[in-house]
Amino acid sequence: MKKTTLLVLVLLGTTLLGQEGRRMISYDFRTGVYDTLEVLPIDSTIAADQTDPYFGWGRNALNLPRVAPTADIYPNSAYTVRRPAAELWDLNAFPASAAVKTLALRGDSAYGICSGSFISRKHVLSSAHCYLKFNADSVVREGIRVCPSFDNGAANSAFGCTDVVKLYFFESWYSDFEDLVVLEVDEPLGSAVGYLGIGYAEDADLINKVYHKFSYPSIYFPQVDSTVYNGDTLYFGYGLVDVVIPQFLRIQNTYGIPGESGSSLVQTGSFVTYGVSTFSPAQSHSRIEAQHFLMMREIIRNELEPEPNSAFEEVRIYPNPAQEVVHIESSAPNKIERVELYEMNGRLLESVATSESITSIRIHDYPKGVYLIRVHGPWGSISKRLVVT
């Protein structure tokens, strides 16, 4: 990536988003037809919202770090250097399993372009500039393929790959650099690999929190990083986001690498993404705001639940919202092994071991707000949202 290109992106990134709803455009790869989605009204009284993450059928969640790193960090930052993810984590476990390498299709060939993450059974979140003409609302790719947990130059044999059938982006995205795109895929691989939640929140709930990302840096970029990246290896990094502005989330004194565009910036513990990597300086991420969230949630609303009869549906949390106590019950043949209650910033509040099909947690001492309940059993782990009133 040339320095002049980076400068253009920085300048584009200074325009603040408006508070009105944003229209989205869809493109169908099967028919070559563009269409528009109606704008949804924004309720300004709702300061934050999210969709629920899902760990994948029979899949465990990685125990990712929840405190800021103090070693192996970039100078003058609180964010780690990139490490090959397979050296640290099981790539078949969530959320590494939900990280996606995207490939452009041209005739009979395919070549890597960007990163992404599953956000529903059949939808992937990535960056618009990877697939669209920079100054127009038009798709420049003949086709797109997504490969979850791609590593060491090959697709994960447990998951395979699937092709994109439809692409959604924000109208005139380049004007305010709303660099967000939703890719609808042919096969519901999100049921197997799991998927992140998407969300928006106020500045104070985003800044100086611990985030992680899985991505596919693709080139040797000696100006900012001495590592020779090849785009075929999944990398991991984590740390604090220290700049939050209306359009971007940034990590000062660090740089993004081409190929990482589209990778999700995920709050560790909640497994909710609040933005995607968009350009290099300060690892800038296009922030998901209310007008983006509402439209993207509308697109994936029929895909938020996993396959019928999965553990996600067989575990019930009630009452929800709750005031005094919440009950967690499984109708699956296998009983619950452990239930954990987390704040949305990833801090563990309660951990209850059990061997029964139902257990309870008293929540009357906790402030009103949104929490995450993680349920572990022989099927793996699932996560559901709890509202305390």
C-alpha cells in the first residue's frame, strides 16, 4: 500500500457520520442485479444494542486474555504484536473458527484479498473497500469466496469454504468512508463455526477496553512491521483501544497491514464486534453505529438462530429480563456442567458448577444493564444475553 493511498484514506476518515438512518444497497452475484433496502428509523433513546454471539454447534470458546497486555506490545501502546494464531490457540475453537479469509474469484482462479468474520449462520462482516469501486456504488469482484479458519495456505478441512451470493453495503459508502459490508454466503457455515455478535455502544463503554482480532495480514510492510506476512496464515493480537470517535475505533502507535481489512475488532469476553479494520494508521476501524447496526441486524434477523434442535435452542434462560434470580435450563439429554455470568466488558462475575439440567444465579445485587451468560455442557459452550432490570 502506497503512502499516498494511506493519506487519502486518512483524509476521508475525518468526516463525521450523521445521525439519520443510512440506506443500504444489495448486489446479487447470481443475477447481477442491484437493489436498495428501506431506511429504518433510529430510536435515539437507545444508547447501545447488540446481537448475540453463538459459539458453534459442539464448539468450545477460547479463554482469551481479558486484561491489557504488558509484554510483546508495540512501543508506546497497550496492544500486542501479531502472532500466528495456531501457535497460541486451537483454530477449531470459537472465535478463531469464525474468522474468515476472503478470496476474489476470477474465471477458474481464486486469490486472497481481505479478512472477515461470521456474524450469523449465513452472513460475514468485512470491509466495503475490499469489494467495491472506491468512488462508486459498484461491485468490482466477479465472485467472492469465504473460508473460515483458513490457515497455513489451506482451508480448514472441518469447515471448507462457501461462495458469496449477495453483498450489502451502505449507499455512497465512500463519501463518509462507512467501510462496512455484509456478505451473504451460500452455505450456513456459521452454524458450524459460530459467529460474533455485532453491536454499538457509547464512547465510554468502548474506550480502554480489551479487544482481540484474528486476521490475515498479507504483505511485507517494512515501514511498520518487520514480519514477512503472506496472507495465508491466521494471526492474533489483542490489547486496548485508546481512541474512540464517532466514525472510528483506533489503536495508537500501531499500524494495520494490507489483508487485515475487514477483520473484526471484538471485545474480549462478550464476543461482540464494534468495528472492522479499514486502513493502516493507528489500526483504524470503521465503527458500527446505530444507523449501521439497525440495517445489518435487519439483514441477518432471520439468521440469528442456529439450526433447529441445536444446543442454542435447547438452553433456556428465564425470566429475561430478570430482577432477582435467573434460571438456566437445558432440555438436551446432556446436563449442564457450568454456568458463567459476565459483564459485557468480559469481566467474570459468577461461575457455578453443576451436574443438573437446571441451575439458578441470584442477580439482585448487580446493577441494571446487559450481561452475558455462558453455558457449558458436553455439547460445548453457548452464550446468551441477559437483561437485568
